[in-house]
Amino acid sequence: MIMIQVKCPKCKGASISKNGTESGKQRYICNDKNCKMKSFMLDYTYNGCEPGINEKIIAMTANSSGISDISRVLQISEDKVSRVLKKRQM
């Protein structure tokens, strides 16, 4: 049997509980009261849901990458890139 050490991607704490499944993949929740991470998965079905993807989109935009370039490199939809950039403008 293989044991995988699960840590919170936000606070790096090891106090983690299982929090159901979504699309057949296990969800986890951080038990640290100071952590703002609600729930997370180790393996996301869609790359656009991964933590930190919005920051990558903003960084690539600052380096003059277009929407189609960003979506191709990060393997996410152009709609996701557009939504992030529209929210950033407000």
C-alpha cells in the first residue's frame, strides 16, 4: 500500500481531511483555522481550476502574450483567459 502525504497548497500544513469527491476525484479541506483555502484536489480535471493559474495568465499578459497564446501554452480555454483579464480590468 502506498501512502501519499497531502499538504495544503496555501499554508503547506499537514492537517488535512477528506471532503468528498467530485468527478470521481478526491477533494480535501485544510483544518488550519488561519488558512483561507476552502477545498482543493491533488489532480484537477481541468487545468483552468488549478491554484495559481490566474496569476500565470496575468504574468503572461504583462509579457505581451495574446489570449490564444496563453490558452495554448497553459492548455486552458480562451474563455477562461478572457474572464480573468476582464475581472482584472475592473
